[in-house]
Amino acid sequence: MFHLFSSQHQNITNVLDSTLDKLKNKDQETMKQLADEAGTIDPDMLENYRKQLISQIENSKDHIASDPKSRAEDYASRDPFVGLVQTNMGKTAHAMGVPAMVNVANDWQKYGDVDPRWAFCPIISFFQSRIPKHEFVGSADIVAYNYAEHRPKFTIAIMADWGAANTAARQVSQQIGAKNPDYVIHLGDTYYAGTAAECQASLDMWPLRDAQNNPVPFKSFALNGNHEMFCGARNYYGTLLPAFKQGASYFKIRTEYWQFIGLDTAYAGGCLNRPEVKVQWDWMVGNLSVKPLLSTIFLTHHQPVSAHAQEFSDSRPLYNDVQTLIAQTQPNPIFGWFFGHEHRAIIYDDKATGFKARLIGNGAIPHDAENEVKCDDGCTPITCVNSGTWGEGNAISSFVFLTVDGPTLTVEYIDQNGQSSSIPTETWTATADGQPFV
């Protein structure tokens, strides 16, 4: 994957500004590209597309301007259109042989306004965004997508927001590979837009590989993230899941004492209880209604809680779905929950959440070093953050390494350099009695 460095914010803004100017002035070459992508020369239809695209670009510029993370070194926008533009900028840069765009001003003059291909990126992205998303795949049968682990002792590596094919992601992959876990699980987000090439890049650096250098099936799992949805999850379903022989975007790994339940929160925009994913909801309710219930660990992309005001507001629909889930199953069905989406690593206060909520979204994307000591007003209290740094002072990336040993679960937080995180190792003990395999 090709990344544009220095200031993603400035590079994207330059591209959007260039396209906007050309569209408003009906630049001949730009209008021809619009017609090519639209597959029509009808003047009324092209004029309608031109106005829609102008509106889309202006809205996306407003989104970037209001996003506090937009100044980050390797900005990954949560706006689907911007994510697609970033992907197409990467493809264009690769085709043009752009070295790195290290100096925004000089490189933009050299490779930007003198080459119309940059201005085509938003046009291509606009029509990509109009392609319908992949049909949701699943079954409500509670035994579907279940994997039984009979060994009392085994290991699981979990990373989130990791699919960036950058230095941090590769180092995380190398550290996971060196520990040779029995399972590897990615909680989702393949940057920038979950395209086929980006999904393949993640597979190429997958840490758990067989003798033929392919990802190990049935031991490798990937959840759907909001960035995969930028391409309608078409490549998540078409590229990632077949490589893992993973039947759906949700699954369960069970032991005598534990069940690890991976769920798709991205398909329905950060929610679980929605008509389009009802089959997953029914599967989940069924698995959590069994008595006696195993100690249950949820794995999702989106966060059910947050220490930060904007993300806390974003988490409320998922949190409300959990309350509905509890009402439909049994009290306290969730023992612990690992999730990503926010590019941070945080331990939340168990007393405040009612379960062990662990944010591990610092899998690859550079972000400001963490120094939080308390939550924003009205948000979820925290007890610890990963305060480590690397490189130019960015927050360090990390992953979680679980060792399951009967009723005991050891949770290690490991940084991209292979060292223990500033978050201390935890030991969890199952609250449920062991249940025999049927």
C-alpha cells in the first residue's frame, strides 16, 4: 500500500480543492473524466452529477476541517468519501511514481496541479461510493460459526485498527508472529477504504501463516470495520473472509470455561440491533441465553463506552443495544469486551462499566501520545492508558496477547517493539463453572 506522508490533511485538501475548482469551471478534461466514470454523455445527467459531486466535496471539506484528528501525520478519515479519496490518491501516487510527497508545497506543485490525475481521485471515489454494499451473510443457528477449542491452554493475539500496511502495522505483525499464537484476530479497519488491494496488503502481512505462506484458516479471523464498509464490505467478504475460510462476519471460539464472541458492529453503522443484521442478533441472543452461561468475552470493532466526549456520544447506540441484549438474555452476560475504532489503548473502570472494557485501537495508525488521567465530563472513567511513544513522538502501537489456561485468562499488552506496554498485565478468572463439550 502506498501512503502519502507529511500532512495527509493538506494533501487531501489540495486534491479536493483542485477537483472542486475544475468542476465549478467545467474544465474540459475533468468533465470528460466525469462522463467516463458516469458512463453517460447525457448533458442533463452530467450536470446533475457535477452538482452532486460539488456538494459532496464541500461537505467532505467541512468534515475534514472539523475533525480534530485531521492534522495527524497519517490521517485516516472516518468519512467514507474521504477514505475512498485517500485510497485513490495512493493508487495515483503509485502510478505516477511519487516518492513520498515529503514537502507538501514543492511536491504539490511538481505532482499536483500539473497532473490532472490528482483531480480525478474524488470523481472516481464518488462513483465508487454509489455501488451497493455487499449483502449481509449469516445464520441465526446458534451452532453456526462456532469453533471448539478443547485444549485447556492456548493463546490468542488480538489487534485492532491494524490494516494499514505501514511500519507500525508490520512491526506489530512481526511481534505477533514471533510469539506464534494459536489464533490471531483483527478487530477491523483496513485503510483507507477496504479496497481489494488494501485487503490483500493486510493478508500479505498477516502474522499467522502456514507452510505455503498463506494465512492459517480457522485460526485467523477478521471483523468488519467502518473502513471496510467504505467499499460496502465487498472486499471484506470477497478477499479477507475467503482467505481465512471464515463463514461470516461473526463467530465464537469456546472452551470449557470461556467463549470469545466476535461480532459485526460495522455493517449497521456501529449498532447490533438493526433489521439488516437481525440474523446476527438472533444468533447472539441464542448464544447468550444458554444456561449455565460460559464467561463471555465480546470482540467488536466499535466501542460501547468511551472516555472522550465525541466518541462517547458515538458509542451510545451500541451501548443501548447492549441494554436490550441484557433484557432479552440474562443479567450480566458479558464478562469482558475488547474493541477498537478509537486509535488509543485504554483500560476502563470495571465498576463503571459492569464488565472489563478494554480499548485496543492503537494497532497501527500514528496518533498523539496518550496522557489522559481522567475522562471527559460525563464520559466513562478510566484507570490506565498506554503512554508509550516511538519515532517522532507518536503514541506507540500495540496488541493484546491472551493466554487461556483453564479458568484463568492472562491478558498481556505488548508494544510494537516487543516490550511490555505501560498497561500492566492482567489476570482474569472465569466466573462460570466449566462446561463439558457436547
